[in-house]
Amino acid sequence: MRTGIHPKYQQIKVSCSCGATWSTGSTSQDMKLDICSNCHPFYTGTQRLIDTAGRVDKFRKRYARNAK
């Protein structure tokens, strides 16, 4: 095997814009994220369905018709 071709794997500090920080292993330097699992609406349960032009209602009607 050739030596010296692999990048250095090291412990880095990851920080999110919400203030959460943690450490992980990576070949890159420190990471800065815009959104993480602590502040993402899907993981926190604060996600809202936005009904644009009745699309959600239209989908529910179509699904209810096929479920019979």
C-alpha cells in the first residue's frame, strides 16, 4: 500500500448557528453549520404544513378515495 496519500483524520469541533457544539472525527478542519438536529423544525416537532393553493387538501381527498 502507498503511504502518504490519505488525508489526516482528526477530531474537529462542529458548531451550529443556534449555538450547539460537538466534536466528531473528520478529515476537514472545524465545521460551521447553518442548521442542526437541535434547531431543525423537522427534528424538534415545530414543522408546520403550509397549504399552498389547496394542495394538501387535494392530496388528502385523492388518498381517501383510493383507500376505500
